[in-house]
Amino acid sequence: GVGAIFDRVLTELVNKMRDMQMDKTELGCLRAIVLFNPDAKGLSNTSEVELLREKVYASLEAYCKQKYPEQQG
């Protein structure tokens, strides 16, 4: 069923993230990006949540450009 599909997709995602050997900063940023979802129901200020998410995106991008300069793009 749907639960089995979700479990399989989640397992594949976790395995790929392990293969990428992401550090705590990268994982923390990705968690924040997921958490700051402006489409979540019941939010009173979606624009503020979107702004926070964009700041995390920008921080993650800057961090990755510094950590992996050979992988631009």
C-alpha cells in the first residue's frame, strides 16, 4: 500500500544522503528547508516562512560553494 511505497522512497532517500556523506551543517539546512514549509496548513504568515526558507537555501548554497569549490554549478 501507500505506507510501503513511502517506506521504500524514504529508505532510498536516506541511502542516497548517506552516499553523499553530508555533514551536520548540510543536514541541518535540509531539515530547516523541510520544516519551513510555507504551504503548511494553518500558517498565518506564509511570507515570513518563505523568507526564512530562502535564507536557509542561500546559506546552504554559500556553505557548499565554500566547501566544494570544484563542484560549482
